[in-house]
Amino acid sequence: MIILKTAREISLMKEAGEILAACHKKIASLIEPGITTREIDNFTEKFLKKHKATPEQKGYRGFPFATCASVNDVIAHGFPSKTPLKDGDIVTIDMVVNLNGWLADSAWTYPVGTISAEAQRLLTVTRECLNLGIEKALAGNRIGDVTHAIQTHAEGAGFSVVRDLLGHGIGQSMHEEPTFMHVGKPGKGARLKEGMVFTIEPMINVGTYKMYVEDDGWTARTLDGSLSAQYEHTIAITKDGPLILTQQ
């Protein structure tokens, strides 16, 4: 069942999203060769505590950290580690913020130092995919209109779209309906209605869209070892168009 949110509930989620966005801005200034993703995770936990918020994914199904930190060929759900980031790496930091019981979810891929032209093009195209998807998130459209825009742009650039990890509704629970892949056909899928709140979070790979999960039960990597990037916002469907709750 899709849970529609009131304007008041959306405003509460936006407050969580503003804290999340502020945290991402701070993280962007920290990322450089030599820093570890464990240090970023520790910073995030302290930042959220300072703002009277909590990291929702810490403890979720046993996940032990405040952030997911996914480096290079890790698509998602990577564990923050004590391994220093290197010049040329890309790293996705994903977090869900809980403020007074209302949630916001956003991931961002960051370049570490000077990255390759291919990696930069991947980041650019992935961010464009997110923006194109958001443009289609209009009341009366369908989820397929959003995901088709993402898929055609990514594949048109020669990249692939991960199928096994999904966008999802969000509110007072991290994962609500609808859930959806970021590929699809226009005019298909759930009808978008005012009050719906969900994530758009394309995960785009240089090589195959196929993936595997490591023995830790969480870390998802590209099957062929190619680079992967992700940009994610939490958005609300309003009569005036899509409202980005995690706008940086």
C-alpha cells in the first residue's frame, strides 16, 4: 500500500532532508586522498547527533554503520573502512536521516583527487539521470515515465543501469511502496499522486548492470569490476511538481 503524506508530514521530512543535505556538503569538503570512509562515517554520526538526528540505517537488519560507503566497483551498501581513499577513486556516501521519526534518504558520488575522464563522464551522466528522472516525477505520470528517462539516458551514453537494487517509498519507514527498478517503459507502473514520497536513486555502471553481494551480506559489487556511481534524492509529488526534500 502506498502511504500518501500530508503537506505537514512532507515538511517534517524536508527538515530531515535539510540536515542530510548539510551533512553531504560537509562531507564534500572532507573528501581527499588519504581520508578513510570510517572517518567520514564517524564525522556523519557526530554531525547528526549535533543536529538532534540519528542515522536510520545503523542497526537496520544488523547494518553496523551510520553510512554506506561504496568505492569504485562497489555499487551500494559498502562498509566504511580504515583503508585510505586514493587519488582517482570515486566513493558513494549514502545515508538515511531520522529526525523526530521522519526520514530522508540521499546518496552522492564524490571524486577523490583527480579522476579519469571515464570516471568523470560516469559521474556526470549518473547525475543527469537523476535530474531527468525527477523532471518526470509529476502527478498523473507513472513510475515508468521516470525510469524510462533514466534508462534511455544512461544506455544512450554507453552505460548500464543496475536492476537488482531499487528505488522506494519512504516516510516513517525506510522502505515503503512503491518499489521499482530504474529501468522501464513510459506509461507503465504505479500512477504518481500528490502526497507520494519516494527516492530516485539510479545506480549506473560503466560495464554490465549485473552485480553480486559479498559474503558480508551487504556489499554489492559490479560483476565485471567496472566502476559504479549513484546519485539519490528523496522527492515528494506535489501539485506544483516534484519537491526535492534532500536538495543540496
